[in-house]
Amino acid sequence: MATEPNDIEQALARRYEAGFITDIESESLPPGLNEDIVRALSAKKHEPEWMTEWRLAAYRRFITMPMPNWAKLQIAPIDLQAISYYSAPKGPKYKSLDEVPQELIDTYDKLG
């Protein structure tokens, strides 16, 4: 059974039902991936120096690797410098689930 162009247009026009946004204040690193970002990410997580070095070694290896093309897809290249690789909610660290705002609990409920 062939897919009609009208079927495709209708599917593309529909709202993505699994997508949602929870608008909460967050702290994010700037977009892009480089050694400074890797170090900042490690610092945000309070990681030991050996972990930072391990991340840097992985990053250095990653930047030498070509993007996979085994699927032979005709898609635009991914701009990895347009992505922020760290974002976390601002605010206190909660000691119990009773302290977590209902909005965040609702988000986790949506995720299943």
C-alpha cells in the first residue's frame, strides 16, 4: 500500500503528542562543545581530576571521529556546536519528595 502525499502532509501537520515543555528556571552551560565546556561540566558535577581527564581524553577522541554514514540517510549534518550539553534546575536540593514542587512531579509522571 503506497502512502499518499496527503497522508504525509496530515501526519506532519499534527501536534506531536509525546512532546511537552516544563518551564522551570535552570542553569545551563553555553552551547558548544570544546575542552572548556568539558572542564566546566566536570566542575559542575564536582568530579575528581581523574574523571575530568577521562572526559577530556574521550572528547579528544570524539572530535577525530567522522559522523556515521552507515544508514545512507540524506539528512543535514548535525550542528554539535548548537547544543547545550548541561542544564539543571536552579533552586534548592530537596531532601524528600514532599519538598519537590508539584510541577516537577507532574513532569516525571508524564515521562512514565
